[in-house]
Amino acid sequence: MDTICRRFSAAGAVTLASYAHFRLPAGIRGVRYSYPPRPRMRLVAVRQIADGGAWVGSRVGVRRREKVGACSYAVEDRRAAAADGGENAVVGSGNKVVEVVVAATATVVLGVGNRVLYKLALVPLKQYPFFLAQLATFGYVIVYFAILYIRHNAGIVTDEMLQAPKAPYIVIGLLEALAAATGMAAGAILSGASIPILSQTFLVWQILLSIIFLGRRYKVNQLLGCFLVTIGVIATVASGAGAGNSLKEGGIFWSLLMIVSFFLQAADTVLKELIFLDSTHKLKGGSMDLFVVNSYGSAFQALFIFLLLPFLSKLWGIPFSQLPNYLKDGAACFLNVGTLSNGCDGAPLLPMLFIIVNIGFNVALLHLLKISSAVVSCLASTFSVPISIYVFTMPLPYLGVASSLPAGFLAGAIILSTGLLVYAWTPSNGSSNASFSAST
């Protein structure tokens, strides 16, 4: 008799005290089975593997494990491969952890480089920060679509990915443009350590939005870890900087507007995670390629930024009628050519280094979000803050005298690191383990 290996949905199985009843898939008229007398058999979902599923193994009694064939099971509608007793699935789980750790490390390193090089890039472009912002907004569209074109020709990006609905990308572009506008408006009024303190609401918004829209549930140690990370960043950045006075001087309205800006950014990242999760069910070729998300999201962001240019230029103190001349002068300083290049020492090398590293950081951050979650990518980005502060205490070129460490830097860094460890810690008997049993 032929052996049938089929995938059963969790909704199609009802486990009773003395037997298991399975709903038959279409096309199967009946199932014959037999078994010799033996202690009761227990089917246990032990752990998650790379594609978000679970390793399903069978145990007889408490001592013996039965080997099963290369079948595909479903636990809460998530697939899991079980072959040779599940050893391959365990390896896949370990590879997944390594991939996330490597991606998080790359994100932290590029995040530090992004922060340091941005400050270095503003040395030659100190009179043209708005030009650098618009260069990043509009220039990256060309870069991302060029990479997307290459990946499409190589077969990495499929036609199905490109034909996906564009409405989510429109929302992403709108959220990013509004976040930039509200952030610039509030940042023009707020000063000192108030912005780093308010930026910690970004993590809070991400947790709340992922619970609401992704149905995610966080363990106590994860919430505690996020709280410690937030406290650690505030202690690291704001100690001795008059943060309380800065918040009072800025006023409640501008503080709330900055919080709204971080809410929009958090909504943007959660929406991107939702796109990746949804694509795994709809695309035959797997998950959505991150350059599809980056390219279309950046394109719609540039469109909305273009519509907001009169408002944004006014925030930077540039009359809209003078914006073309300002951009022309900024380009001359960026290229370090012409009569306006005086005082632009370090260009174009420093701005170009920033642009390259910034693109790498954005790609690494989105890749980490794709393979983990928005909260994990936020924690990795946050961890780069104290490291960047420490780097600025070193004698860097073009920056002159190095800055000194804040008074609470060491304590804040310890709290932040402890928070990351607490978040990553997994109890030995986690509640996510699922079990199904069949008794004789």
C-alpha cells in the first residue's frame, strides 16, 4: 500500500482524551492505520525554525523517539519540516539565529558609521543641510531602482513581486514624508537632549502597533528588555545635558509633534513588516524582495516630499522662490567646484561616504526587519547610539576638539546592554511550545 504524506491544518484536527480525529483532505476517501501495543505516543512541537514554523517530533513514552519520514506538518497554519527525527529542522533553527545575529551586528556597525559620517558630511555642507536631505530623498530613488533593475534581470526579483498592489507603498511614502515634515517642524524648535529622549517613544509605538496589527504577543522579559533599553538610552544621551530644561523650553505642543513624527515612523516600519509577512502567503517565489519595498516606498516618499517642498523649505529658513538657487549652490559645494567651493573642504569625499554608508544602513535595517521583526531592528539601531557617542570622543578629522562623554554614559550603556540581553533571553519552558497528543 502506498504511503501518503499530507499537510494537515491545525484547524482540521481535534484531539480528544482517548483518540485523535483528523479531517480528511479533499480526494482522500479513507485512511488505514495499524500499530503494535506500546506506550502512548505524544507529538510535540518543540521549537521554531527558519520559516517561522515548528520542529515536530514524535515521542513514545518518555524515553524513545520514533523517526518519521520527510513529511510536512502544520502548527497554527505554519509549516514545519520533520526529517530524520527533526535534526535538519534544528540545524535550520540555529542557522536562523546566526543569520539574525549577523544582520543585527551589521546594522549596528552601519548605524554607527551612518551617525558619524552624517556629522562629518555636514562639515563641508554646513550651509546646505537641506540640500543633503533632498539629495538623499531623490537620489536614492535612482539608486534603488537601478539595483532593482539588476536584480530583476538576474531573476532574483520576479514579475509577480513587481505586479503586487502599490497601495501599501503609497501609504509607506506618505508616512515617511509626513514623519519628515513633522520631525523637521518640531526639530526646529526643540533642542538639546529632548529629541533623543522623545525618540524612545518610537520603540513603544512599534510594540503597540505590532500587537494591534500583527497580533504579536510579547513575553514579560521582552517588554522588560525594551524598557531597560529605553532607560539606558535616555541615561546615556541626556545625563548632564539639561534635558528637563530643554523639554520645558520647547513646549508641550512641539514635544507632542515630535512624538507624532516617531509614531509615523513606527507605523511605517510595522507596515513594511506586514508586507513581508503577507507576501510569504501570496507569492509563489517566497517573500517580497526588500529592494521592491525600498524602491517603491522611496519613490512615493519623494513624490510627497516634492509636494511638501514649499512647507519644508520654509522650515529651513529658505524662501521657496530662492530654493532653485540654494540647491544649485549646494550642488556646487557638494562637488567642490566653482567659486562657491570655499569652505567646502572635505567634499565630495565626506558626503559621498555618508551616502554610501547610509544606503547600506537602510538596506541592512530593512533586511533585519524582514528576517526578524520591526522591534528587533529598532533595538539594533538603538544600540548604535551609545557607540556613536563614544566614537565622537575620539580625535576625528574635520571635527576639531573631541567631545567628552556624558556623566551617565557608563551606567546608561550597562542598562542598555542588560536590556538587550533580557530581551534576547528565552525561558527553557517557553509558552510558545505547542503539543498534540494521541492516547491509546
